[in-house]
Amino acid sequence: MVATTTKISVQAPIELNYDRASELRAFDETKTGVKGLVDAGVAQIPRIFIHPPDNFDNPQNPTNTQLSFPIIDLAGIDKDPIRRKETVGEVLDASENWGFFQVINHGIPESVLEEMVNGVRRFYEQDTEVKKLWDILMEYTNQVKQLGCSLFELLSEALGLNPNHLKDMGCAEGLAVLCHYYPACPQPEQTLGTSKHADNDFFTVLLQDHVGGLQVLHQNQWVDVPPTPGALVVNVGDLLQASL
């Protein structure tokens, strides 16, 4: 998964000679996060969040406007063998050529997706002392785990294996949930919500909000992933890309 902003042309000098690790620890110990900075009305972001200009450089400017992020419809995969075979082929193609795809008609109600996004926002906007887990996370997690098992079956078949192969290897036993919160930034040209990276897992299921901002590296250029209502983004991680 890669999240970027557009390339900037002018940026203030970045101070490098300071103890960034200590300042990060001090910021973390406040337990207020970036929401606390926004509430404090900061006009300039702390230097620990400022990215060097190289982090904003695209491999090349987008030239192919015909690129279309793959969307895979999971409707009927458990009832229609022909449709399932077609879907397996779509998963294989998207995994090999993009390492990413969106899934729709995945069985998770859109109301659950919307409440999950709203729940994350409400959680971060609570007072620091009263933040706690909430029921929607448990419901969302359980439903995404079911979707994950279906995706492991499709990926196994895409590799020419038994549908249960990856699950039998234990690939579906672990789960980590990360909830990100990005309030308005006073200096968006100097930082990124999440910098460019690869996921070192089997795959990531990403729930976007309506704002967007996610870009993926495809054919040496960054491609926007437009938010699609009710869709989830699947990022094939390093542990599977080595095989695919």
C-alpha cells in the first residue's frame, strides 16, 4: 500500500541535526496524537513530521491516462463454477500485474463499512482519557476475516493449487488491525499521511473513506486509487508476491 500526495516544487529547508527519536517518543507520550496538534491550532507542523523532498518524487509523471485500477466483482463465486473460474483469472491477473485490486459485492454490508470509518473518527475525536475499543471494530473484524478466507481460496486457485492450500499453511491465522486518522494539516505540502512503502504480509484489506489519496506504483508510475462506495482495496503483500 502506498499513499502519496502530488509533487511539490518548493519546500523549506529541513533540519536534520536533532534527536528525532527522542522527539518522537516525547510526542507519543502525550497520547494526544495529531488530533492534539489540530486542537492546539498549530500553524506549522512539528519537524518530526516533515518529509525530505525525495519522498515526494514520483518515479515518473503519469503518462498513460488509460490505466484503470482493477475492480473484481465477487458476486456468485460460491454458487457459479464458471463465474468462480473467471474471478480466479481476474485475481491472478491483478495480482501479477498490479499487486492490488478492489473487490465489490464481497458480502460485507456497506453500513458496516461506513460505521467502521465513522467509528474510527469518533474514537480519535474523543477526549484522551476516555478512548476505548468499540463494538463496530469487532463486527468489522469478524466480517473481514471471512472475506480474507475467501480471498485466500481465490489466490490459491489462481496459483493452480487446492482452494484450501494457503489456509492450510496457516496464512489466515493472524490478523492485525490499523486505524489511521488524518485531520486537516496546516502544511500538507511538507508531509504525508503514510509514506511510500510495501506491506510485508500476505495481503492487506484496506477500507478507504470518501477522501481518497491512496496511490499505487504500477508500470513505474503512481496511479490514483479512486474510492468506490462499498469497495475494499486488496494489496497483495510481499509474502505472496514472491510466489506470484
